[in-house]
Amino acid sequence: MFQATKEFAEILDQKDSLANYRNEFYLQPNTIYLDGNSLGLLSRRAEQSLLDLLASWKTLAIDGWMQGEHPWYYFAEKLGALSGPLVGAKEDEVIVTGSTTTNLHQLIATFYQPNGNKTKILADELNFPSDIYAIQSQLKLKGFDPETHLIQVKSRDGRTINEEDIINEMTEEVALIILPTVLYRSGQLLDIERLTKAAHDRGILIGFDGCHSVGAIPHQFHDWDVDFAYWCNYKYLNSGPGGVGSLFVHEKHLGKMPGLTGWFGSDKEKQFDMKHEFSPSQTAGAYQIGTPHILSMAPLAGSLELFNEVTIERVREKSLKSTAYLMDLINEELSEFEFTIGNPLDDVSRGGHVCLEHEDAARICKALKLNGIVPDFRAPNVIRLAPIAFYTSYVDIWNSVQILKKIMVEKQYEQFQNEREIIA
């Protein structure tokens, strides 16, 4: 039974099977970090794998491409294979490469093949802006006007997208669907399997942006028959700022010519033949364009060790318990302060963060930071709070709510302007 006491939080920590992994991360003194859904913290293993790759450059120079513990030539494929269990993919279906937006450009260039009256792309109005920019750009490159050829499913409440509304928009004019796995503001988790089946029943290809779910939520992209997916690794996967992204392509599409070709997408045995005829890899490696960013990829190797040691299923179990506990505390302690929980309350539809809404959200976030709590603001009125399974304790969550309550009681937030900083 839930109790709004520190002693209860301490009992939860004593029972937490992941509690010891907190020691793997660099936590700052007198700070509670609840922004791991934007940028995960550095782990000691990620730091070590970065140092290891740096040392390979130092000691091996050019021979680092084929020698050492992590030969650079195969590093993207190795990390892709290690990432497979997080998304339910086979080893050859995932590659670590590029960034979220460049990977989306690559995937749209490959899978958006307008034909006849089947020319439109379906998305939603709550998706992350960069995805929409890429879709608009690719439509223009094919000679279509985004105003008429990008369909964005409307939200009924400004927070979530109704899946029936998405399916109803899957008309004969739609050639491709791009959706988030989890909506970045509200934390709504879409039913990926259901939407994929609905799309395929109508002859439409479908891909997912996994930036706000991979590393927090298990997926089964292969078994669900998802055509493609893409995600960043610097949020829940703790690979570091600007860390290299990842993409998934279902094995049924492997061997397809990528829309954007570059030499590191070549068959590894033929790449250094240096012929002007492109011979694509028969794996997701074909979707690479340029030379892998080895040092930017390096921290992910150490981070993935942790995930494969713990399993994504245990991470999800702790994440759901943590967000449920946080919501219980909010309801118990903050009911008089006009907060609204904007994320889905049920486990099936909730991602890895709590969406706390308030008309003074921007300046409440500033007051939280002044008090050693690191949240995340999203316009117009959202405070995102992400207890991370590896390093956020239940006592951290309890303390955070107590501090937030103190801020509201004392009206500390009134000293700030209710507007975001340059980086929210």
C-alpha cells in the first residue's frame, strides 16, 4: 500500500533490485536529476569505453580499423547487434549511424515511393518538430506541397493522439506513415503492433521514431513487422550529448537499395575495391552514408553493457513503478496547487516520464533547478519529470515532490519570468 512518507520510499529502495546500478553513474552532489529523457547521465562504463577507443587511436593509429578490442571497421555493426535486444530486432536489422533527423531523411528517401494517387505521408500534429521538418523537406524534393501531402492527425485533447483517428486517416492516398513510439510531451505510448497491422492491411509502409522509448520500454519491432524505426541514443541509453543515432530496417527490406548511398553502406568485402558501382550491404549497414564517428559512438558500447546485463524488461518494470510512485506523491502532496498530470495513467499507454502541467510551468522549472532538482520544460505548460531506472532512487522521487511542494507553498517561482530559457 502506498504511503507518502520518506520511510516508505526507503523501503522501496531496499527492495529495488537495480539500486546498486546507481553507483555506476556520475551523480552530482546535492542534485536530483530528472531529465534523463533529454540527456542521460554518464556511466563509468561509458566513460571507460570512450577511453578505450581513444587509446586505440593513440596506440594503433590507422590499424585501429581492423585491430584492437573494437575494430572500427565493424564497430557500427557490433553496436547494432548489441542494440537488437532493446527493440526486438535481429542482429542484421540494426545499425548505429547518423543522427535522428539524418536517419529519418535516409529512411524516407528509401521508403517513400509515391505512385499514382498514393502520394501522401501520414504523421501526427504532436510529433517532435524535427521529424516534421524532414517529412516536409522530402515531400518538396519529390515535387509535392507539404500543405496538401502531409496529413497530420489531430489531437482531441492537445496531449494525446487517439489511435482510431490515426487508423481512420490511413486512406488510399497514403504512401507512408511516420509516427512516434512515445509522444515527447505527454509521454503517451502508442500501440505499435496495432498501428503496424492496420497500416499493412491497407498496403501502407510504416516507420516509428523511438527517441522517447528505446532504452526505457521493450519493443518487438521484428515480430510486429515494423518496416523501419530510428532513434537517438543519448536519452535513455546514456551515450552522451550528440551521440550517434540508430536505425532499424526489417529483414524483409534488407537488400533494398537505400535512397541515399555512401561508401560505408557498401558490402564490407567490396568497399575497398573503390568501384563506382555501389554494392550495398545486405544488412541494415547499407543505410550508413559516411565514415562512422568512432569517438562519438564509443560511450554507447559501455552503456549497452549495462542494458544487456540488466535487460530492458527489468528497466521497464522499475520505470513503471517509479512513475506510478511519482504520480501517487503528486496526487497526495500537490492537490491544492492546480497541477494536472497530462500523461496516460495506465501502464500500457505510459512512457518513461511524467507530464506535469501547470500554467506557471516555465518558472516552476527554474525554481526547481535553484533547489537542486533538474526537470525539463516543454512549451506551453509542461514539466517533464523522468525517474530513470538505473540511477533515480525512490527517496530521490520523494525528496523532489517535497521540494516542489515547498516551492509552491512559498511561491518561490514568482521571482522568475514565466518563459523558457534558450534551451528549455
